[in-house]
Amino acid sequence: MPDFGFGIHDDLMIDHDRLSLAYEAVLEEVPSISGCISCGSCSGTCVSSFQSGAGFRKLVMLLKNGSYEQLQQALDYCQFCGKCSLVCPRGINTRRAILEMRKQFKKQGDDMV
């Protein structure tokens, strides 16, 4: 059969009622992260979201869902400039949250990915 460039992906089942352990660990250190309303202000100002397609809003979603491989790739693009913190209408300390996400990867290493 000819290859048209399309593939069949494995099903991705996400349980939105159960949060990942890494999200709960970050939430413990940065409680304000639970107040994210996914407005997209952070993504609009993020310099690296133009390159990676992942602003802070997407980082939180990936962390909640336990999509650690994608999260690790997106975190690598973050320049830690803090623009997302400046525009957040809920006053979330996004820089600290990103730092905690990175700490979780260092702490748990390959167990997460």
C-alpha cells in the first residue's frame, strides 16, 4: 500500500480526575499554580513558544496529564525570562513553577520519562 505520510497513533487515554504525582509535587511548592485559568496570556508573550509551541499554559497541561517526554522537550526551550509572570492575571509565580518542574525531572530522572 502506498505511504501517504499519515500514520496511526496509539490511543492516549487521559484521566482528568487523577493528577500526576509530579504535578502534585509542584503544586506543593507553588500552590498558586492551581489558579491557572488557561487564558493564554503567558503563551502570547512567551518568546520560546514561537519556537516550541509550548508556553506556560501548555507546560501545566503536560504536567497534569503526565506527558513527561513532551514536557521535558518543552522545558528545554524555556529561556526563563519571566515575561509569563508579568502578564499572568492570576499572579502565578510561573518562573518558580517552571523551576520546580525542572527540579522534579532532576530529582526523579529517568523514572519520569
